[in-house]
Amino acid sequence: MNMHSSEAATAEEAIAAQEALPPLTNEDATAVAMQNTLLTPRFYTTDFDEMDAIDVTSVRGEWDALIARMKSDPNKGHFKKNADWDDVDWDGMEPKLKAEFIDFLISSCTAEFSGCVLYKEMKRRGSNQDITTLFQLMARDEARHAGFINDALREAGIAVNLGFLTQSKKYTYFRPKFIYYATYLSEKIGYARYITIFRHLEAHPEKRFHPIFKWFREWCNDEFSHGEAFALLMKTDPKLTESFQNRMWIKFFLTAVFATMWVRDHQRPAFHAALGVDPAWYGQEVFRKTSEITRQVFPMTLDIDHPRWVPTLNRIQAANVQIAAGEKRGGIAGKLAALGGRIKAGVNFIGLLTIPVQRNAVPASPRLEPVY
């Protein structure tokens, strides 16, 4: 019997397990995953030599404890269907909900696999045992997550071709410090998103329209651990969070990640209605959790209760609707409408950046435990 991706000890084994499954007609799903826009998950590459030179001596105790926990592999075998997996009536699902949910799964699969590809490449290119061990473990986790989402998609008769994505999707170069900021935020906001949905559905199980949500707690705990690793990496070099220039970059990445999430979630009204979740409430709740967590290493949080915060996010969302409508319309008029939408989005994003941040003292030890 072939190994299931949930049992894989490495990312390579997990990917091979997925590729060994019977092929499906998956061109449409893979095409969605291949898209490169401001709102779609990207694949990243970086200066691997610079990352390989990181010295974790200053955080050795916390580092070794985190690595030991990840090596113990508490979620091995977890990410696969079992008796708790309810039957899903894909054919009977309301069409708009089905389309938005499939889009959510494809986007989530692409995001998870994006991390896998980056971490796997760092492990392949590096020689620093501390760093390569970490990235091997994180790549393993992300490959399992991506494989599990693909298992869910297969029930709908589609799947993302992970091997094709690796070879064909465009890669975006980020300097290592930008990788730290963006990936740390991605992992921590991922935790906040998944645990918020999980707790909501714990209280309202009648809204759980698909069984994959039952797996979100262990899933988000993986995300939390990965974020802890990047917090420790940033702690090895105080300049990454203390210099004026880097504080400005942190503010930029916080704003960009939050704004992107807000716009993306408002594109799925049927999905959130089925969950019984208001996207605006959900966004603010996730921002609040993420902000509380990021105090562990960032010297600031965004003022998400500022009177200009939500109205400006809504204007960016309206601009995104205008962009999509213009692109769909086509022709000169459509291009002008889309251009106008991009200008509005840009102006309002700058408006978000002008909102003063809330400063906080960074603790000596960045280590946290998931408590939500």
C-alpha cells in the first residue's frame, strides 16, 4: 500500500504520495493556482546563502526546545480522512457556495504549498544544520497540509497538480528580511484565521458545511509553531525589528497582509454566509488576535480601532470590485475603469499607512504558546 501524505516524514515523501494518486482532470484548478495577482498566493525565492549564515546561538535554548517539539511530530497521521469525515454532497451544494469554497480550498492549497517549496529549497541549498533542520520540518508540515486539501478537492472531482506548480509557477524574489516579515505574518495570521473559524464552528456545529473544518485546530497549531520559528530567526538580529527603516517595512507588511486578507475575504460572501460569519467581524477578530501575537517580536501593532481603518479598507475593497468589473468588461472603457480602481486602491492603501501605529515593548523572550 502506498504511503499517505499525512504519514510522510519529509516534504518529498508527501508530494510523491500525492502524485501517486490516480490522476484527475485538474487543469482548471491548477490554472487558478498558477495565477499571479496581488491577491493570490505567490511562490518565493530568496538569498539562501544569507539565510544559511544565520547563527541561532543567542536563542539556543528556545530554538532547541522548538525543534525538539517539531521533531516529535505530534500531528503525524492526523491530516487524512477518518470516521469523523462526513459525506459531502458536492452536487447538491448551492452553486455559488461551491464555487467560492473550491476557490478557498485552491487558494489555501497554493499558499500551503508555497511555503513547502520555499522551505524545501532552503533545506536543499543550505549547510547550516540548525537552519536546514528547521526548514525540512516546516516543509514536511506544509506538504501534508497541501496534500490534505487536495484530498478534499478530489471529492469534488478536481485537484491541484503540485508537481506542475513547482516547475511552472512564477517565483518572486524577496530579500531574506522580507521573507521573515511576510512569512512570519502569513503563519501567524493563518493561525488566527483557522482558530477563529474552528472556535466559531465549535459553538455553532450546524454551520459546519464541510468536515475539513474539524481539522483546523491541529492545522493552526502547526502554523503557530512555524511562526515561532520565524520570531526566533528575527530575534537573532535586533536590527531586523529595531532600526527605523525596518520598522517602516514591518508597518508596510502588516498593512499589506491585513488589507489583502480583508479584500480577499469580501470576495467570498456565500462562503462566509454559510459559516454564519460576517467578513468584517471576522477580519477585525483575526487582526486583533494577530496583533496580540505579533507583540512577541514586532515593536508596534496597527491601530485597527482607528476611525479611518475600516472605512479605508472598505474603499480598497470597493476599488477591487471596480478593477474586476473593468477587467471583465474589457475594451478601452474597461481598461480605464480598472485603472481608476487601481489608483483608488493605491491612494487608500497609502491612507492606511498614514494611520499612526501603537508602539509596544518587545519581551526578552519571544516564545508563545497557542491559547485561543
